[in-house]
Amino acid sequence: MSPKPTAATPTLTLFRGFPQHDRYTPSPFINKLETRLRIGGIAYQVGVGSPFTAPRGKMPYIELQDADNVNSSTSPTPPTKLGDTALITRKLVEDGHLEDLNARLTPTQRAADLAVRALLEDKLYFFQGRERWVDNYHTMRDTVLASIPYPLRLVIGLLAYRKHARTLDGQGVLRFSKEEAAAMRLEIWESVNAMLVESRAHAANNKAGNTSGPFWVLGGESPTEADPVVFGFVAAALDCRMAPETEKIVRGFPVVVEYAKRIHDRYFSDFKCWRD
């Protein structure tokens, strides 16, 4: 599905926070935004960036340089920085650079799409944050802060741990036992798997045997805004030492892995796939 722009597409730089540009990141939100850009057919450059330069203090973010300014003989205006994946997508849709994936949905389908996104972004995210920053803190610290010298890494890691622990305690996830949190995390992934099993069956029936391409979480013929979110979380889980229980859960659902692999094959052929 390609965008139907109403204006010249600006030069877009995506800041991912990780130096590797040819593989998925542990952040489902970075994977989500990159997937959304590729589904929409927008060319983009890649930068590393950091939360200290991000407009909302978190990754990912983008910079937009107006196409007219790039080609102007006068000094171009500074690029526009945008943060938050949902707001970035909305802005690109409103400006005509991305097609609205949900434009053809009924109100009920829109609600279902929103519910899937909320289930992962506003609930699963916190359970997985606990698994990474609390249950597997040392692995998480030494992975995401690997570029920082070890003595300083201890200090920054402790500050990050305290910040995440406060957030998780206020949100409520840290008030469950480890076993209770694990059961709730599993329940979410079971729900995602059930939706994808049904969607895959629906796609197989409608494609008359041509089942090599992606199938989509709501069971339609094209992706909705929920699909970059689901794929972003799955891709982040499939090769993640910081969240071994989540990786085990996801790999235990063959249809979920197949869903992600088909999207990978169509949109990310230049990326290294997760390990088998």
C-alpha cells in the first residue's frame, strides 16, 4: 500500500537510538515506526540520536526537512523534530505523506484496531518493561548501555532502574508478584496469537491458495495501524536476551512467528532476520 501524497515528501531522518541499521531493535516502538514508514513507502535516512536530543525525551524520533528548503539556493530552515510514534504517524498522514491505513475501516473495526494497539502499547509494554528492567536488570543494563564505560554504566544503569521501577510501581505492574505478572503477560500473547491464527485462516480462504504474502491482524486484505504495532512487539521479542520468557512465549506460537516472517520478507529484505 503506497501513500497518496498531497505535497512533496520531505527528507526524513529516523533516529533509532541504536548504531546497527540493518536489524531490529529491542524497542517495539522503533520497530513499529520503521515498519509504518516502509508500509507507507516513505524513503528515509537513519540516524542514532539519543533521548537527550529527542523532542519528547524518548526514542524514536524523526527530523523532517522540507523538500523545497533542501533544493533552495538560500539557507534552508532548520529541520522539524517530531517525537512519539503515534503523533509522528498522525502528522505524516495529515500532511499527505502517508496513507491513512484505517480510512476504509468501519467504526467497529476502528475500535478493534485501537483496542489491539492499546493492549500492546498501554498494557503489554509495562509487563515487558518489568521483565527487562527488574527481572533481568543486569542483562538489560549491559545490553542497552553497552557503549558506556563500565564504571559509568553502573551509575547510569542504577538511575535508569530507579526511574523504571518508579514508573512500574505507579502504573501497578510492579505490585504483582513475578508469577502473577508472568501469567498476565502470557494471557496477552495468547490473545494476540488467537487473533493471528484466525486472520491467517481467513487469509488462506480468501487467497485461493496464494498464501505467501503477509496476513494482517484484523483479517483484512491490507494492513491497519495495528499491524506495525503487533509486528514491532513481535520483532522486538524474537531475539531479545533481556526478556527470555517473552522470547520463549512468542517462539511457542508458530503463527505469530510466521506473521512476522512474512512481513519481514516483504518489507525488510535488507535486514538481518532474528535467529532461528
